Amino acid sequence: MVNPLHTKPPKQFVAEFFTTFTDAVVHGSEDASDLMSRYYTRDVVQVADGVPLHWDHLLAHLRPLRKNLREFRFEVHEAFTDGGRIATRFTIHAQMRKGGPVSTRVHMFAEFTPDGLLRRAEQLTRFVAPAESGAGE
């Protein structure tokens, strides 16, 4: 099996992975658990700002996301791969049901399975002002 990380440029892989997943969450009607199983392993661990999130935590996050996220865009600034691992820096631009636009910078180191499922991720995040979101490119 060919790892999807090896068939696309890393920036494209990251953008497509998160965009297609988020689009399916927001606009789709598929059961959240079934949807997650197409993108994440059952033993996934995503450490976000020091807080470990496992399958059930991530699944619970989808319900409010499905209800509150209106628009989104992933701006991938850089991404590098080494086998099934990726290091990337991207900004999530979001418009929620209530409130103004929100931009979050993400620095992520992740491990994917050979079939492209996210197994583990370590993320550092910070909110950024809209004018700052593309800075340093």
C-alpha cells in the first residue's frame, strides 16, 4: 500500500486531509464515529497544548463543531515529511455561528498510518489576529 504522504506534496496532503475531514463534519450527515474512522485510528492520541485527546474526546468535539462552525479554511504555510511522519505549520481560519472570525496558528508533528490515518499528533496552538495570520511566509 502506498502511503498518501508519498503521493502528494506535503502541504497539499495537510490541506486536503483537514479540509475534507472538516467539510464532512460541517456539511455531511454521516455518523460522527464512522466519519472519524476514515481519518483517525481508534488508538489516536492528539496532544493539543499539553492536553492529550483520545478517540472519545475527539469524537465529542465534533458535535459542537458540526453545530457552530460556518466557514473555514486551512492555510498551510509549510510541511515536511519523513516516512509516515509530518511536521507542519498552518493556520485555521474559521467563522463560527456566533462571533467574528477566528484564526488559530497550529504547529504540528504527526504520525500517519500507511493508509493515511492520523495515529498521533503533538500540537501547539495560538490565536492570531487576522492581519498576523499570514505573517512570516
